[in-house]
Amino acid sequence: MPLFTMDEPQPRLNPPIKNWRQDMPENHEPQLVPPKLLWLTTLNDIFVEIPRYSTEVAWGGVLIWGIIISIFSISFGILGFVLQIGHDDYVMISLGLIGTFSFLPLAFYCLKMYFAQPRDQPLRLNRKRQKIYIFEYKRTWFLWRKWPTTIRSYDWADVRGEIRYSSDRYNMGFQLFGSVCEPGTNKVVTRFLIAKERSSQEMLCQIWSYLSVYMQHDSVTADPVETGRPDDWCPRKADRWPEDMERESTTAP
């Protein structure tokens, strides 16, 4: 008989999240780590709201400069070509113009994402109703239209916690997801992002612990790691919640 086994922990949910790393304790169970939040917007006896700042906005600013440089490079290439050989080669000039203008929709998209999209897509947990509310934006390529807001709400009892690791170049690091399951089962219906950390799972475990402890009607403190709002996500704050969801998510039944 072997003296020891090398059993690896296995995902509890079906299907498990891609690049799974860890399952959190169920939200009604005692939590194993001290509760702590990275950011906090509102805390009272009825609900807690935490911000989810989008890193995609910062990358939108990087993309803008890349697109602008590309447009200028193509434009100067066309100008140099015209000055060098005259106006005879209309095919090359046309291809250069097509290349330049093909970047414009992407440039406008990134400009809108960087300057017009609100940075915060908050979560609210109402412990009187035992529900979670997820505030999100749905981006589209219709640049002239305002990106719509969607609000999803779920029973907190149906939410499980999972940590995954993303190796994506622009979104690398650990991510804490809320996985909504069919009542009384581990069969996942949908998922939503709660928080991200580039290099450590510890903070994500503390965030899950904080939310679970709060929803168990235990006391938590309003002392997040970070205060205020990061300058990288200015100038836009989150839009207002729709009136009916503002009332429901902030009041007792």
C-alpha cells in the first residue's frame, strides 16, 4: 500500500470554470479567511455595494495611441509615395486610403470606450432580500448609440464562488467568479465576475469571505484596502441605476 496519496482538489461545480484553480466555501458556511474588501462604495444594514473597475478601459487608451500611430504611418506613407512618383499609381494610393479609413471605426470605438464608458460596473448584495444585483454595460459597434445597461439579479443562496487563472495578455491574473447554480444543485446556469487580482488569490478569498459573512448577517467593517477611486478610471463614474432596481436593491422587502 502507498504511504501517501497525491490527490489533487477537484472542481465541485458542473461544468467547472475554464482554468479553474479553487472553489470557495459555500456562502452559508463558516468562512476560512478574514473578511476584507479591496474597494467599497456603500455599507449599511440593508445592502453593500462594491465597485468593479474595468481594466479594458485602460487598454482602450493604449489601443487609441496604437491606432493613431498606425493612421499617421499609413498617411505619411501615402504622402511620400505621391510626392515620389507623382499621381499615376492610383491603385497604390487607393489601397493606402482604404487602409487608413479601415482604422477609423476601431479608433472611434476605442475613443468611446476610453472617454465615454463609465468605469464602474458595481455589485450590490441586499441581505434583507438575500439577493445579488449585477450592474453591467453591453458594448456594441453602433458608435452613435448609448451602450445599454443591463441589471441581473439572483438569489444569493444559488451563488457559488470559483477562482480561475487567466493567461490572456491583456487580462492576466486570478479572477473570482460568482457561479449561479440551479437551486439545490451544483449545476451552473451562468457566471459573473466579482473581482480580479493579478498575482495573488488571497485577496479574492478575503473578498468572498466578506460578502458571505455580510450576507450571513454578521458584522463586517468598512475599512477596504483602497479608498476613493483610482485616477486611471476617471473621468466617468457609473451611470445611475434604473429607478425600480435602485429601489429594490437598496430596501428591505
